[in-house]
Amino acid sequence: MAEVFTLHEDPRSGNCYKIRLTAALLGLPLALRRYDIMAGETRTPEFLTGVNANGRIPVLQIGTGKTARYLPESNAACWYLAEGSALIPADRFARADMLRWMFFEQYNHEPNIATLRFWLHFIGEANLSEAQRAQIMPKRIAGQEALGLMDRHLETRDWFVGDGITLADIVLYAYTHVAEAGGFAIGDFTHISAWLHRVASIEGYQSMD
């Protein structure tokens, strides 16, 4: 019997979108349970005790009822869905290289690009704390550096790893394609712009909204 998947998500989140896009490219049915993180819906006792004690989304639920298992962390959930598919390279080095880009996304890309999108597009600069406003420029600089590194990498290749789309592309695509909402001029990055078009042209592609 095929596994049953439910994604606990806020549809505005790029981390949630990674999982939806992975499932779509693999043709996997994915039920959605949506929460409003702005309203604190992932901080309720029900969520904390039944879904994720860390109070965060996304969470991939595998199965139903008392035997259901819950997998937090977006990149781990993408890996679970994609294991055994072409989205994870068969070659040992290529798999490690893919993980390298997935770690880069979480450590260099997402903390800057996704955070600025959330602060500026959803919260609003006027509503930020003094400490958050002080971090805008450092995060913008770090985000530009991450995008520049990606653009240089894509100068000589179509995909981040190997000759086809992998999880490396999916996880980096999620927040890169909406980076302008955080004040980043993606049009200035020629190779990233072409790559974004390639990802959006893949069979099975699903948009974020």
C-alpha cells in the first residue's frame, strides 16, 4: 500500500513550497493541513504535542492515525519523498554535492533571503524591532553574496548538480524565485534568471500560489 502524505504548512512559506514542489515533480499525492503562522497557529498545545514540539512548519506527516510519523525540517522532508528517484543522484559524489547545496541553502541563503522577504513583505519594515532593522543591511549583503555565488556556479551549467534537476535546485528555487519581495534584484543575475525559467518549465511543475 502506498504511503499517505500530509503536509502541515503555511502556503506563504518557501520551506513548505519546497516539499509541495518535490511531491508535484514526483507525482505524489500530498494532502495539505494549513496553518497561519502570523496568528500563532503552530504554537497551540495541540500542534506542539501532536505535530512538532518545536512549534514550526513545515512538517511532513507520513501515514494517518496513531501510527502516523512526523518529519520536521523542509530539506529532510524533501529527501524522504525523493529517495530512490532521479531527484537524488545515483553517483556518490553527486549526492554529496547535492547535500552541499542543500546545506548552503539553509546556512547562507535562507537565513538572509527568506528572512528579508518575511520581514519586509509580511511584517513591514515599520513594524520591525530596532534589532531587526539593524540586521537588514548585513542580511542584504549576505544574501547578495549567496546569489552571486549561485550565479557564478550556473554560468557553466544548467543545474546545480549533474545534468538534470535535483533536490539542490528545488530547495534553492523556493526562496530565490520570490527573492524580489525581500528587495533583491534577481534580474541582475543573468544565469539565475535563466535557471529559474528552466525549473518552471519542468514537467509537473507547481507554482507557489
